[in-house]
Amino acid sequence: MANFLTYLDWRGDLLFSRDPVNEIDLMIFAEISYADMDELFGDDRELTLADMTQRYVDAGINQSNLVYDPKPLLLKAAECARYRNVLICRYFNHVDAEADTQFSACTFRLNNRETVVAYRGTDNTVVGWREDFNFSYELETISQSLAVQYLNHTGGDRIWVCGHSKGGNLAMYAGSFCTPEIKAKIVNVSSFDGPGFLPEILGKDGYNEIMPKAKLYLPDSSFFGLIMNQKAERTIVRSSEMGFNQHNPYSWKVKQNHFEKTNHLSAFSTYLDEVMDSWISQLSREERKNFIDNVFNAIEATGINTFNEMSKRKFETMNAIIKALSKTDSSEVKGMVDILGKLAGTGGSVLITDVKNFLGLNRDKEEKKTDEAAVKEEEESE
């Protein structure tokens, strides 16, 4: 399966001066922003990507617990003429669990005129995922404010802004509310499966001004990119994975210098889109805040700090969520139940199959045959 690593094999010998920035490059920059560079710069204000990668390797940094571990990409990009001499600068990383804030960004200088700003997406921490859901009731999060400040101090005459997951939301927000001087220099803002915004944001002039330059890329079974609403032009991308695993940019299929595209979202993603729209319309901002606070406070009370831990401790996580619901105002819970109830009848066999695929519940054919044989045997014995 061809992905952005394959793209580097195809196009890695072409400098940006010969082959302009494209959508795959922007995804690559967004993925590189996940790299932990906290201790790599020292007294240096900037490093070539090749030098940064060497320091990353020498420091023994291990991010394999992150589904989209940047190391495989760094190693390949550092060997390519297209990327190895790109300058990385202005790396900034700030995490504050008490303020529900996880923000990181870095700048890539392609030459004296062209710059790419990449915002890091949601990391492996619960606080990072919590902030994603805070978008559903906060008009401006701390990370969004920091994203605007960061972009306002960007140099260059031509600026691309990008991010994956939450980083995509930050890219859109910063591009919308940066200074007019910076906005005039923006070539493109790209969100790769990033959450959207409250209706109040969608109605602001700044947001609508940047929309002609904005693009939203979604895998065909997107979940995260359907949280909240967006006006940006949509591109639906084919993925080699299913369900939540499609959020991983390594799974996005590439053909030459663009993504493999499809014309529609899966039935389950369409279903989720309706759920999120109903949730926003039927619950007040205060009710959404209470619901999210109760759920995430309960998860954090278990001592679970990362998404990986949640996956490994599924029952403990579910018990925490159930307890959280018992503390939530009955009208809020009823609102959620009403929303799901109204949508429950809209399914059908296609949706059910899609849901099972999304959640990885479909077993292989041999297991299915074994189950069918067991049922038949039980029926005969009766």
C-alpha cells in the first residue's frame, strides 16, 4: 500500500524549488510536528531536518507508544534531497494538565520566502483528548489562543499552515484569527482529520475570510474530523485501515503527489456526523461542559493518563464512564439518550456492518464458521 513513505521514494529527489508544496508534503510536515524535540535544539535556533533527526536518534527518543510514531518518517525524510535541508525552527511545546492544555508547534523554512507552520495534534495523553472535546463548548481554548499568537510571529512571504487531528483545528483557528498582514501571506490552511468549531465561530468574519484557502481532509470512516462543524472544502481520503485506526496518517493512501480519494464517507461516519450535530443542537454549552468534565474527571480518577492505557483497561474505563453518567444531570443524560434513540432507527444492515468494521468487531471467516456450527449443533440437540 502506498502512503507518504512511498511518496518520499517517488518524489524525494525533487527539491521544493522544482516541485512545489502539495497536500502530501503538508501531511508530512504535520506528522513531523509530533516529534519530541524538547531537548534537541540546545543553543541552536534552527536545525536542518537531517541534523534534527540525527540528534533525535542519538538521544534515544522512543515514541513508539504513539500510534503515529514520527520516527519512521523522520528517518526516511532525512535521507531525501527534498527534505533533509529544510530548516526547523521556533519549536514550542507546552502541556498544562490543570488547564486542559496541550499545545505544540514548529516552523519549517523551505527557503527565504516560503514557510510551513505545523501544529501538533492530540498526543497520547488523556488531557490532550479532553481538550479536543472542550472545543464543543469553549469559544476559545488556551491552545487556540497560543496558535494565533504563534502564527502572528511567523516570517516568510508565502505561508502554509497545517496540522493533523487537534493540530488541524489549531491551524484553521490560527489562519482565521491571525493578523491581516499574516493572513494575506497564507497560501493554504490544511486540516487533516481535525475537529471543527462551534456555530459562533463559523459565523465570524475571520473564519469565513480564510475559507477560500482552507481544506479539510478526512479518511472515509472519519470520527475526529466530524466532531463539530466546518465549512472548509472536504477531501475524503481512502485508508488501508478501518475505524479509529484510519485517524493514523500512515494509513492514508497516496497516489503520486496526492491522496487516493473517494466521493463519500462511510455509513458509520455519516451516522456520527448526525450524532454530533444533534448533540450540539440539543444540549447547551454548559450541559456539554458538565458532561465532558464528569466523564474525563472519572477517567483521570482511575489513574489512567494515556489513550493506550484506556485501550488496555477497557472495563475500568467503561466503569468510570458509567459512574460519571450517574453524576451527570438527568436532563443531560436524557438528552444524549434521546439523540441516540432518534438515530437508532436510521441504520439498517449496511450501517450495522459498517459499525462492526469501524469497531473491529467483525471476526474472520473461520471464527464465524465455528460460531455457526456451534449454533447449529445446539439447535439440533434441542
